[in-house]
Amino acid sequence: MRTLTPAQAAHVAQVHPECRVEMAEYLSAGTDVVIGRQNDCGSDVPAYAIAVAARQDFWIDCCDTPEEAKALARSLGLTVVA
């Protein structure tokens, strides 16, 4: 695993402790992600999930708009795929 960027390390620090190792692995690998509308969570969670493309049950984060989600994913070194 390569060293995390400051933005990636800050993101890992804010997720649930049980997800940190896996999150760090995905971020350090620059994994492919998809952006999609989520309806699994309540209204207190933003509508657009950034999910690992190969395992869409693992979310990197959620944002209010697809544009925000794409920008966040790219800032974390991830590749947004269709």
C-alpha cells in the first residue's frame, strides 16, 4: 500500500474505525468508483454515494450532488467510471 495523501489520510480519519483499513486500501490504490443515487439511508445522509465500482456495498462517502461526489472522488485520487 502506498502512502496516503493528506486529503486521503484526513478522509480515513473521519470514517468508522472498523472501516479505516479497508478505506485506506481503496484510497491508496486509486480504485475505480461509481456515483449513484442512494436510498439505503435516511434523509440525514446526502443523496449521492461514491461507491467502489467492484464492490458497490462499500461507500467512500456521500454528497448532495453528483458533481460534488465526482469532485470529492477525484480529490481523493479515485477514478470515476460510468
